[in-house]
Amino acid sequence: MITSSANAQMKYISLLQRKASAREKDKSFVVEGVRLFSEVPKKLLLKTYVSERFRKEEIGKYEALFEGVSYEVVADRVFDAACDTQTPQGVLAIVRMPEVFPEKKGKAGLYLILDGIADPGNLGTIFRTAEAAGVSEIVMSAETVDLYNPKVVRSTMGSIFRMPHRRCSDLAGLIKKMQDSGIRCYATSLKQSEDYTKVSYKEATAIVIGNEAHGVSEAVLDACRQHIRIPMDGSIESLNAAIASAVVLFEAARQRR
Amino acid sequence: MITSSANAQMKYISLLQRKASAREKDKSFVVEGVRLFSEVPKKLLLKTYVSERFRKEEIGKYEALFEGVSYEVVADRVFDAACDTQTPQGVLAIVRMPEVFPEKKGKAGLYLILDGIADPGNLGTIFRTAEAAGVSEIVMSAETVDLYNPKVVRSTMGSIFRMPHRRCSDLAGLIKKMQDSGIRCYATSLKQSEDYTKVSYKEATAIVIGNEAHGVSEAVLDACRQHIRIPMDGSIESLNAAIASAVVLFEAARQRR
């Protein structure tokens, strides 16, 4: 049993929790909690830890989940200190970053392009929402918050393992290529642009959502041939980025059904 | 200048920040930050505080905002301790709870009924989203998180002062009355129910959103004559409550345009 936070494994977990650079270097990140642990594909599982209390009181309830999984037991206080959540459940794993590629489904692709989403909770919620709306792939700009940040991982609720995704350092260039290959690229914008319900999402489509404070960047706006906006009542200046994504993606899903 | 957290006014602010019962008793709550302060109707402003630093360096930039407003200056450290935000901006106010009633707009009403929303961030985001979608009034069950919780107030981004709202301890009874007076009440549900895009929101309509973990309560589901669901792809079991609200409300807004 691990009984000290000075233990090398505990220090490594803490490093992965805090540093995007360490996660990127080792292509690994930390998953916490029973629910999220149950979503991890077994082949990505590098190392599993349970708290002493969880081993005594809880693990019996999750036989199938722990079948064939070897784990280290960690003293409760040391375990809790390694967690990012405020009320740790007693399960934590080091997991290899998933590489999920789009399947050819025979349907026209629906792409979501994120240009600088900064809030971890927003990014996680967008992943979960995009999966539900049938998005084929999410492309994130280099400025978008790290997908393997503990708060993002949690708020994806497991979508991180299923939703195809990649980073791209030149969104404007990518969008030009997508348009040349016949994909319609719609940038969301608050300026003069079309009502998002008046355009078609039935063919191959990409939807671009911008940063919470500054919206879609100038270069990306310029690259997109079409701009759309969500008409708003009241004195609202803009919607939350995850909400705007949901509204446009589910309109696309509606048209595609 | 107030220089101690033991000052009676500072203790009162701290009480209002922490206790829903104190807010309810005095019908008052705390607003933080320049942006939100600028949304407070002047007649609701009970008392304004600024930090020493803000008074020296910032207040000159906001002349119009502080016109006719008297304020107390508070030592920086004492000010920061009174704030709920992690990076206080230097403005804080005690504000009377708004009573915002629905206007008769000549349009059929669009009501949003919240049955037990528990997460403060969700409730705030739902207020902001509902205003943008043209909702006439939000009705909250007694179990819904306190609207004047500092995190809810922040995430409404000012909608709290504009969006008509009330609490109701008997949602099922209210829904029955609404239906008797011709308002269609749609409960969102994951069980057998209609695709939310296949029903009409053009007449007077109420949409019911449930608790994040448990959904709409049995009594309220029973009271609603119609149940709707959002079709979902992938392995997603449910959407975030604010996302689900947005998807249904903006479909209603689309049909009503």
C-alpha cells in the first residue's frame, strides 16, 4: 500500500494533474471516479489506483468493472491529495490519450471547429453535446484549452474516449481546404450574418465556434464563406459558447433527420 | 474607510454571501464586479462598496456608472475577503431582490418550468439562455437551487434583473391549472415520448426541465399531458440541463419566428 504523497507514483499523478506539458510528453492523463473509469477502454488503461476505503467498502459492488484490472491501494489521505475533485470517490487511473478517428458512416460529415474555447467546463460540455448531436469530428485550434485538463476530462462525461478529435495549428488553412473539397463552413458571428435556421446543414458541414470573450478570430472569419448568427431576444449580448454550440448543432441534427 | 473584516457591514456582506436564509429574510443579495454592477437597476441598489485600489485606479473609467451613487471605500485585503469571486474586481453592492413580472406582449407566452435544478452554474446559464430565447417567465420548484446564490447571480450575467421569475411549491398543481387555461405543457423525459422537433410551440407553451441527476419528478411528469425528448446519437445518456433547455427553447423560438 502507498502511504505517502512523497511516493514517486503519487508525485507523477500530481504532475499529470497539473501540467499540460507532462501530459503531452507522456501522452497520458488522469481519470477520476467510478463513472468515468467505467468509460475508459481497457487497452488505454496504464495504471489503476484505489483508496483503502474504496477497496474495503466499495470495490465489491463493481466486480465486472475491475475484472482483470490490477491496481495499487493508496492510503485514504494520500489518495485524496492526489485527486483534483473535491470529493474523491476512491478510483483513479492513468490513461493513455485516445486516438479516435472518424468512421466513414456513409453520411455527410458534420464537423465542429473550436477556435480558442478557453473554459475547461465549456470544452467538456461541448464534447458531450457534440457526440449527442452526431458530430463526426471536433477540430480544436492550438489556443483551445487542453483537452486533458482534469476539469475538461470530467465534464466530457466519457465523450473524450468516443468523439473523434484533433488539434490544428492553422484553422484558416484547414477551412480553405475543407471548402475546396465541398464542405460548407459556417462561422458563428454576432455581426451581420444569416439566421442559423435559414441555412442548410444537410450536406457535409463544418460549424465554427469562437472564444468565449472574443468570438471567432479574424483570420478564421475571413476564411469562412458563410457566417451565421443565433437571433436573440432581450438584452443578451451573446450566449455561452457551449450553449451556442448546442443550439446550432441540434438545428443541424434536426435538418439531417 | 473600512479596514477590518470584523466591521459590522463586512460581516453582514459575508452573511449574505453564505446564507440563503439571510438573503430571504432581508430580500437582499450581493452583486460583484463592474459588469454585473452595471446591470443593477439603480432603484434596487441598497449599498455600494469599492476597494481602495479600485477607487484610486479604476473608478475614473466608469464615471457614468457611479453617477449619483454613494459608496464606502474598503481596504483591499478586507474587500477581497468579502468577495465570493477568486479575482475580485473592486466593486460590490448589496442589492434588493428584483420583482420582475411578465409583460403582456401580445404574443403567446413561453414559460420555462425548472423542477429541481441543483447546479448554480446551470441555473444562471439557463436564465441567460431563456432571456435570449424569448421566454416570458421562469417558474422554479422549491427544490431548485437558490437564485441569489453568488455563483448563480454571476452566471446569469444580468438576466436575473430582467427575466420574470417566481418560485412555486406545487408545480404539479400549477401545471394542471396552466393546461386547463390552454397552455401546452411539455415535460422533457428520456423515456417514451415525442421528438421535441415534432411538436408545436406556436401557441402558449410551457417547457419543463428536470433535475440534473433525476430528471423531472414523477408528480410533474404525471401532471404534464405531453412528454418530449431530444434524440441523441452516440453513447450519451443525457444532456447537461442547461444544454437541454437551450436546445428545446431555441427550437420553440425558431418555430415562433
